[in-house]
Amino acid sequence: MKDDWHVVYDLCPHGGVEVVVAKCLPSGALVGFCPMCNAAWLHPDDITESNDDYVICVDHAPDGICCPSSEEVVASLWGPRVIRRLPASEYIDQDEINVSLQREHANRTQ
């Protein structure tokens, strides 16, 4: 069974879907992530409607992302910001996200 995604912001200011906590590969760093625009936020305070202080996820997750465990999220600075949990079956598939990130990486290196 896959872990749930942890929602930390209702609507990405750019992509219009939930921002979830994602684990960057291979570093293991946790970020706020929008799968529609591939934006990532390194700190929860950076996610606001008026703040464009985001990074491109592929720069911090060259091998993609995965859904962190609940224990990892709770122990992180993202833990207190969790609004709700979203079952993996109800969110964009992690494999689809990683294909999108790989495509973006390939386009940026051409």
C-alpha cells in the first residue's frame, strides 16, 4: 500500500492543484511540490499567493520524487503545515510525475 500525500497548501499559486510534501531523490530532502507546474518550495513559509520564491523541482530532484512516509513528514518542518492527507489513489501518480520531471530535465539539457 502506498503512503498518503500530505497536503500543505490548498491551491498552488501557479498550477491550481494541491501542494503536497514530496521527497526529492536521491537527497531525501522534503519539499512542497506542485505536480502541475513542477514548482517546489524548500520551506513552508515560502508558499503564498504573492510569493514567487519557488524552485524548479527537477533542479533539486534529478532522480525524481516519491511520497514520503507519514513519519518523515511529521518529523519535518512540514509536519505542522499539513492540512489533510490525500490517498495516493486520488492524486497524480508518482510515476507520472517522475516522467514529467525527466522530460523537463531532458528539455533543459538540450
